[in-house]
Amino acid sequence: MLLLIGFTISACDKDKTHSSLLGSWKCDEYPEISLPSTFQVNIVRNSALSSDSSQYVIYNFNNLGFDEEHAVYIKQESTDEVVITGTNIVGISVVGSGTIAADYSSIEWEYTVNKDFKEDIRATYY
């Protein structure tokens, strides 16, 4: 009986699916120089621009932190494209864009982070 309950619980414990950009995403990041890493990011609507539903904020972008000082701003340009539009991160610049899967199962990113050194990064959110 316990085995059956355990199987039922694990069978229902699938990865989250997304129906939009909003929510928690797992990120696999592959930098050109640094070591690859996996971490969580959160995407929320940009409340400062509430009249524009295409504007979002990513928290913990590049595994830098979930606080407001480390927010990265993106805009959904089309159903399948997002563009990085700015950041709150002092001393760091970020430019790049991503391609959204039609079913929102993933976002494939290519961006450049310039902090102590300039680094091109590929990442997948899923």
C-alpha cells in the first residue's frame, strides 16, 4: 500500500508547465568562460509599467540574487521573442534576447554579461 502511495505521489510530481512567461523557471546557463550552472529564476510582470502587459522582470538572472537591486527587465516583442531592455544591477550591463517555445515549455537565451569581464552566455529556461 505504501509503495502504491509513493508511486502515485512521485507520478504527480512532474516538472511545472508554463502557459506564459510568468512564474518560476529552472535555468541551465552555459557561459563562454565561467563554469555552467543550474539555478531558479522568477519572472513577474513589471508593476511599474502596469499599462504595458509585454514588460516583465526577471529575478535571479545570471544567479545574481532575487532582490530588486539584481532585477533584469525584459520585453516580449512577439509571441516567440523576448529582449533584455535594462537592469538595476550597478556596475553590470546585460544585453541579449531569447526565443520562447510555442507551448512555453522553454526559453532559449543568448546574452552578454559585462561585469568584471565580458562574457557571452547561452541559457535555457524550462
